[in-house]
Amino acid sequence: MATISQIPLNEYLGMNYRPDREYVDGEIRERNVGKYEHARIQALLARWFGNHEQVWGVQVVTEQRVQVSPTRVRIPDVALLTLGSQPDVIFEPPLLVVEILSPDDSYSDTQERAQDYRAMGVETVWIIDPKTRSGRMCCGAEWIEASRLEVRGTPLYVNLPDIFSQLTTA
């Protein structure tokens, strides 16, 4: 990821970028923008969770700024929040954060983002890899590869084979 500049957090929070960028310890970082499969999985997950919002008592957001620490703002691909009004920047830990790997994402960058979410207090982080058609969920300190991703102690889940079956290949 390329570093663009170093600015104070309040200046970053007042800026708009297209596509949006993350803020890490004073640096504004470009995010790898996904290709078709990334975008399609993101849309399918948003629709899946959106269809269950009332039953599960959640609201789904995509690419929403989440301040994970005083010096870091991350932008997860998908997040589930409790019902209620939400600010432009989320300060409370989401119920779930989902990162969908882009072809240019590195393992270390993805792990760093996941660690930031966990340090903030996010109980469950999912990482979905469109290339390998696989997913991993982090609950506590444990990473588990699974085709059914869940949030322990809640009804929240997704069956990855159902999501992947809705992808078309060129």
C-alpha cells in the first residue's frame, strides 16, 4: 500500500477520498480496491445480512470508517453493528468485521488490520479469500478455517458455498 502523506487525525476525519483511505499512525494509506469477485462478494454479504437485519437486530454497513484506536482508522469491507443511530465514524466495536481479500492484499497487511479490530474489542473477524473460495474466522485468539462462518453466541452466520455459488466466472 502506498503512503500518501502524514497528517493529524482530525484533518483526515474532515477529508473525503475516492476510494476512501485508511489512517494509520499519521499516515493516510491507500486501500487495495477489489476486482469483480471482491465487489460481488461484498454485495452478496451486504444483501444477506440486510435481509436478516430485523430478525438478528443488526444493521450492515460497507466501507464505513471505524476508529480502532486513537491513531488508527480502518475501513472494513463489511461490518455488522447493533441497531441505532450511527456516527460517520464508528467508535464502538462492531459485532462483526469482514475483510475480503483483494488480489493485491498482502497477508501481513490483512493480519495487521485484523489485529487492530481485535484490539478495539471486535469479538469476531472474518477473512474471505475469493481466489481460494475459503474463509477464516477469528474468535478470541483462534483462527478457524470454515465454510460456515459464525459469530459465537449469536445467530449471525453465512454459508460461504452459498455466497461463492453466486459468483460467475469469465
